[in-house]
Amino acid sequence: MREKGIISPAAREDDLQFDVTLRPKRLDDFTGQPKLKENLSIAITAARKRGEALDHVLLYGPPGLGKTTLATIIAQELEVGFEQTAGPILQKKLDLTGILSNIRARQVFFIDEIHRLLPDVEEMFYSALEDFRVDILIGAGPGARTHSLPMPRFTAIGATTRQGLVSAPLRGRFGLVLRLNHYDVADLTRIVKRSAGILEVKLDEAGAGEIARRSRGTPRIANRLLRRVRDYAEVRADGRIDLKIAQAALDLLEVDRFGLDEIDQKIMTTVLVKYGGGPVGVNTIAASIDEEADTIEEVYEPYLMQLGFIDRTPRGRVATPRAFEYFGILPRRPGGPQGSLF
Ligand SMILES: Nc1ncnc2c1ncn2[C@@H]1O[C@H](COP(=O)(O)OP(=O)(O)OP(=O)(O)O)[C@@H](O)[C@H]1O
Ligand SMILES: [Mg+2]
């Protein structure tokens, strides 16, 4: 039976330790995303040359593509301190004040899930981002007053999987807004080989390629599948991973040939079967499978579009001939009966 969530891009308990061990530490070790890396590298070098804080950076993209990794890399490359928090943790303005008043010049302050900041905390954050000032409450009760104190210039790095939920005023305060895209098979193959090296797993090119293809364009999933294939290779063979071993292990785990997860499959069967290949609006798909429309748009569709399974058209989503073929569904002929699974 398919193990629940094996293809889920979100971090699972069993990933946490490996996410840290396998996380690249320098920009040169960070595979793929060439444009993003170049933009970042220029900005980092320029900031270092001037001895100034790097502009604030907003990183957005689906889970498991390397946002947290990049935030730690930026701090390393700038050779500055790294302070970390997350939108849901900052419940009160005071929590933010506490952190901001301890920030040192040029250091990185990383805010994960920045789309989940509460409105009043977010508003208070604006003055820190823009004017490098922090509001401090002095005294208590009716006599309490807020003082706006200057703070050193620092670099805020925000990360979000849901760009659409980041308010315009917040987004506008980030000088660098960088998007992470799903990785292609060649980049994922490199990532799998690098991780195998760190974990001391013997793996050949074809074995790495097979894991890469089934990783849903996501390094976190690639690393997770590598660990599971390693178990299989150690128990059922001599520990080496080649194409046959990788295929057998991943078939046993019921990992789809393109790494599609349950929600991907639900989206595709809705478009292909229920709506005969489309066009169908994203809200209709969302209602059919009980997911939020913007989660579909921001987290799921990018990978389905990269695979060439779905096209976005002004009239809605359309399944491609490649999708019909992969799912074994006959396209509906104009005026003919509904396509069916066989
Ligand atoms: N470009 C890359 N090269 C090599 N490994 C990578 C790369 N990107 C991500 N990884 C690996 O994938 C793991 C997950 O990445 P990371 O935690 O940075 O993702 P994320 O975008 O922050 O995900 P989430 O949205 O769930 O927080 C990392 O620990 C690292 O091992
Ligand atoms: Mg993260």
C-alpha cells in the first residue's frame, strides 16, 4: 500500500533531521534555480563590498524547494548572525519588539510563513522594515507610552508558500522578491547524488535519475525517497542503488512514475474524467476535491504545468494529450460520450 504522505512536499517528522544534515551551506552547493542564484549572488557581493546590510528578501514557492535553506545560506555568505521565527509564533507585538530590539547591524532575521503574521504585528513590522525603527512600550497602564527607537540596519528574509496571501504593503517593503520553481530531473539527479555522498550510500547515475524523476520536482521528496530506497537496497540487495533497485523500491512504495501525490491525482482525474479534459475553472476544481483554490494554484498546478499535464487558458484549465495518455483516459470526441478510465 502507498505509504501516506510519502510524496507530500511538506516536511514530515522523519525529514527534520535530514533536512538539516543534507542542507547545502553555501550558494555554490545550492543546485539549480540559476537565475535566482545569480540575482542573489550579485546582491550579496554588492552588499558585502559596501559593508551594508543586504536589502530585505522575500522568498516564495511551494514547500520543500529550498526557502529555509537559502535563508541560512544568505546569512553564511554575508557572514552575519541568523535569527529565526515564524508568522504563527509571533502572537503579540511585544514578541516582535523583543526580537527586534536585540537585532545587530547587518544580521539576518528570518520569518518563515510570513503570510501568517497577525495584522497588528505585521503593521508594527512595517516601521522596522522601512525606517529601521522599533516601537517600544514604556510604563504600564494608562500612563504607558510607546517610543519609537532607531535600530541598526538589518536584513529581513521572509518565506512563504502562499505569495497570494502576502499583503501588498508587506510585499512592497522587500527589495528582492525571489521565486523558487520546481527542479528539473537533471538538477534533482545532482541533488540525490550529493545527498548519497553525504549519507555514504552507493548509487549509480540511473538509480539517481529514477529517484529524481519520481520526486515531484522537490528536493525534500528526493532526499526522502533516497532514504527509503537505501533501506530497500540494504535489506533486499547488497546496499547499492541502481535503476532496477530504485524502480523496485519505489514501485513497492507505490510512488507514481512522475511523483504525483494524491491531490495531484485528484486534480487530474477531475479535469480529465469529470470535465472531459476541460476547460474548467480553478474554483470548480477546488469545490470538486475540497481544496482551496489558491492552494491549487500556488502549490499544485505549477508542477502539473511543468510536467505538461495542464494548461492555463482564459476559459479555465485544460488537460493536455500527454495527460490523457498518462492516465489512460480516452479524450472525449466532440458530441461523443464521456471519456472513461480503462
Ligand atoms: N537547491 C538545493 N540543493 C540541494 N538540496 C536542496 C536544495 N533545495 C532544498 N534542498 C534540500 O531540501 C530540503 C528542504 O528544503 P527547505 O527546508 O529549504 O525547503 P522550504 O522551501 O523551506 O520548505 P517549506 O516550505 O516546507 O518550509 C533541505 O533540507 C535540503 O536538504
Ligand atoms: Mg522552510
